[in-house]
Amino acid sequence: MPVQIKRIYDEADKKDGVRILVDRVWPRGMSKEDAKLDHWLKDIGPSNDLRKWFDHDPDKYDEFKKKYKQELETDEQGDALDELKEITKKHNKNITLLFSAKDENNNQAKVLKEIIDHVHVT
């Protein structure tokens, strides 16, 4: 089963499996109850500096992706990525990465999905 991504503002569905928010900042206007989260891995989100630099500009996405992957190799974000990989394995990739960005094609969840899709489950 492939890892899914979707906006946190979209309605929760049983097909989502384990719901994991991958934003550093809590989504504006979303209650914790409505989010129906299983995990919030806020340390896995892009740093505030990177997030502000990127500003969801599609022209910057390739550079954002490169910089974000470098950040994911640092201690704090690397630990969160390891935790995400463990959750992914434990639930046989039956997970949905949730994000709040309006742009569904250029965001950190898409980068994380690319990484997690290569995790081998046994």
C-alpha cells in the first residue's frame, strides 16, 4: 500500500490509516479534535527559516526539496524522520502524511512521501 498525502483540512477517512501531521506549525483554524491525528511530528517539518524562504513558491520547489533533505539529516529532524520510518514500517505503509499548505504539489509532505515510499517493510 502506498503512503498517502493530503491536506489536513480535508475530511478524515478510515482509508487514511495512521494520520500524521508533518507541519512544524499547527494548522490555522484547525481544532485538535477535528484533526483526528494519530501523531504530530512537528520536528520533521522544515525549519522556520527554510519555510519562510520557500513561501510555497513553485519556482523554488526543487531548491527547497534539496535544502529540506539536507535538514532531514540533522539531529532533531533526523530523529523525527527515523520515528516516521518506524511508524511507516509498523503500519505497513498504511499512513497518511498531513500538511496544511494550499499547494498540494509543492510541500514537505510530498518530499517525505518520496523518502518513505522507499522504506522497506517486512
